[in-house]
Amino acid sequence: MEINREEKPSGGRYAATVEGHEAEMTYSRTSPQLVIIDHTGVPDALRGKGVGQALAKFAVEDAREGGWKIIPLCPFFKAQVERHPEWQDVIK
């Protein structure tokens, strides 16, 4: 699965296209060191295939590489953070 980051001045999104369907995780950038993940959208056709979790993992790895922290407002992302204590280094 290929995941891409689309960045705009005030935020962006991580997007994955699988089996012709697009899933996304959106974020707002509050500063160069802080993003707020506010939404995860996975089409019904992709549910249960690990696409949302792959987006969350990609966001965490991106934050590590970029040196920023994440505020998890999205309920899905927040639940993933609770399941992955090893992600705490990038969670604010």
C-alpha cells in the first residue's frame, strides 16, 4: 500500500488508494513542531483491511522523521495511540 502526504500551509493529509478506493487521515499544523490529527476516513469497502492503521503508523513515522509531535483529536487515531504505547514519543 502506498501512502502519500499532501502538505498545505495550514495542514494536510495522508492518503492511500487501495482497490480503487481512497482513504485519508487529515491534520492541521499549529506550528512547525506540532500537528493535530483531526479525521480519519476509510471507505466501507476498505474496512477491516488495516488501511486506517497503516495511515496512523505512517503519520507517527512521519512525525518522528520530521521532529514534530501529534495531538490526537480524531477518535480513530486516539484509539490507535492507546493500542500502541511505543508511539508515545511523538504524542503530545
